[in-house]
Amino acid sequence: MTQDEIRRGFEEHAALAQYHRWYQFYERPEGGVGNSLDILTEDVTVTSGLGTANGHAEYQARVTQLPASWKNAHHVRSTEITHNDDDTMRLTAEITYQNQGLLEDGAVRAADLTYTVDLVPGEGVLPLLSEVKIDQNSESTVEGFDDAYTENRMKSLVHYYLALIEDPSRDPEPMRELFAEGISLNFSSGAITDFEGFAAWLAGPGSQVEASTHEIENFSVEETGENTYAVSMEFDWFGIAPDGTELLARTKHDWTVENDVTERFARIKTVDVEVLEPFRPKDG
């Protein structure tokens, strides 16, 4: 990973946080359309097989007419992000979409889609989607419906969390939205049991590098109860020390998460971190 990629990693995590949120209303409409509009510019353009919607009102009118009996799932297979000189980004994604309800006899329709999404800076670290173009590449039917809400919901949370701790501004305040009551964060540098402790960590151990980013591997999520989840993943961490030395590490994270479908993001209850490969210089 280049130093430029490390420095811009937080922007890509923020873009992915918003992209995974795009599917929230389609997969759980009971959460309300407000959180979908929250990720879009006022003059957004959305183009798909249904035609083109311009602005919030047209987009809301389109999506709120979708039958409530439909089940929708969006399995993201790959994403790629490019950065432009004006601080905008373009995200392209390949997904498999599933629908149960459109076809007769409960048959499940599947389609391979390509998303092209343009993002512009918003308030804080999260960008806004200014244009969304959806192209269909194939269509078929499959045996069973495979729900994707939980994975999209948890990945949105993880990417936003990473964007906030990597953001050079080191502002802890937006993280309040991501913490449940009574947090327990067992980081490698020590345990944290309240927001003030997290803020101190972010200003201290979390700010010892000039820049850093994470790559997510071995992501898994399991529903453990009503609106509670266990999330497990490994992070390859890349950092740049103040003297320019590049640093590496690998950790395993196990989270417990609480979810209210009406909120912008799910909330972290506990974090347990295991160091798999210690922090060290890249060339050491």
C-alpha cells in the first residue's frame, strides 16, 4: 500500500459506509426512507431500469411505491474507488441482487448489477451520493432467497468506525452515534468503559501516527438475539509514523452490536481486540 493510499484510506471507508447504507431502505423499509435521503445530495440523479429520478422528491416517490411484500437483498461482490482532483470520488461495484415477490409462486429473481456512484464531500467525514447509475448485466432465478441486510448494516458500521478513527482531525464527537450505552472496549492499549475514555484514547494512542488505514479480512456476522449481533473480522493495519516510517500490524476484532433499524447506524456495545501480528516497521 502506498503512502497516498494510506492517507486517503479514511475517505474510502467513509464512501463505503454510505454505499452500504444505500441498501438499508430496500432491505428493511420499516426503518423509514429518511436515512436513505440522508446520504443523497438534494439534486441527486438516480438512473436504473425504472428510469431516472432527479432530486429527493422524485427518488422518495419511486422507492416508497415498492411493494411492502417484496424481499430484496444486495450481495456486494466487489468495489473500487477512484479519487478526483476536486475531492470527489467515484465508486464502482459489482453486486448480485435478489428479489422475492416480483415473480409468481415465490420464485426468487437474481440479477448481476453494476453500480457507478459519484460522491461529493458532505458535512464531517461522510460524503454524499450525487449520482447513482445501475446497469443490469444478467438475470436468472435461484433456489432460495439469501437476506443481505445484516451484512450491509454491519459493514456500514465498521467502515464508518474506521473512517472516524483514521480521520486526521481525530474528532471523537461523531463516534457518540456509534456507541451503545455501557460500552466495553478492550483495546491492546487497555480497557475503555466510557466515551471519555475513548476520546482520551483517540487523542493519545490513537494519534501516535501521522496517518493510518485498515483493510478488512475474514468478516463474519451472526445474529445472537433480538437486534443483537456478533461481528468478527481481522484488520491489516498500515500506518505512517511522524518521521515517515511505514508501520504494519494485524489484529482480530470481535464486536457485539445493538441495532435499531430506524437509526442511521447500528451501535457498538463491546470490542475485544487480539494482536495477531505486532506493530512494527514495514522494513523491520
